[in-house]
Amino acid sequence: MATRLKSNVVKFRQVRREGHSARRSRLPQLLAALAVPVTLAAAGIVGVLYVLTHSAWPADVTARHWLAAPNCFAARSVGLAPARRGEPGYYPSHDADNDGVACEPWPRQSLPVVVRMR
């Protein structure tokens, strides 16, 4: 009985040591896995701050220009529509008729020509 108890204690100590060393070895793997996303996030934040501070427009206008990028609804929501070419909020993809004005309230359409024959 004593030898059985002793062997169980030895096994418990081995498992405990192995488990403890396994936990210790996971930390470098975790740090390595987090290093790339954290570095990319930091680089992204630095890039955004650089562009906001070095833009031709004030920082708030530049931020609204970026927010207007998806579509005309977004441009109207941030108050940059309609926008002329060269102004914040103008994106060529928002200019349907390529006249230099993006997100016009009503698209300009030519009226159909009706020809009457007598």
C-alpha cells in the first residue's frame, strides 16, 4: 500500500512539473502571436495621426472626408455632399455623370425627345 501511494505521489509530481513547464512555455508563443497584430495596429494609428496632421485640410475635415468614402449616403451623413472636384468629400465613384459634382441631390437626366410624326 505504501509503495502504491509513493508511486502515485511520484506520478503527481511529474505531471505537476510537466504542466508547470508547459504553462511557462506558452508565454513566448502568446507574445509572438500578439506581436504582429499589435505592431500593425500601432503602425496604423501612427499612419492615421500622420495623415491627419499633415493634410491640406483641418483634421476634422480630413476625418469626415474618410468617413464619406463608402457612398453618397455616408457623404451626406457627415455633411460633405454635394462636393465638387478637389473638395473634401469628392470621390470619382460618387460622381455618376462625371460632371465634377459628386452626390448630387437629383441626378441630371436629359429629357426624352418625343418625335411626332404626322
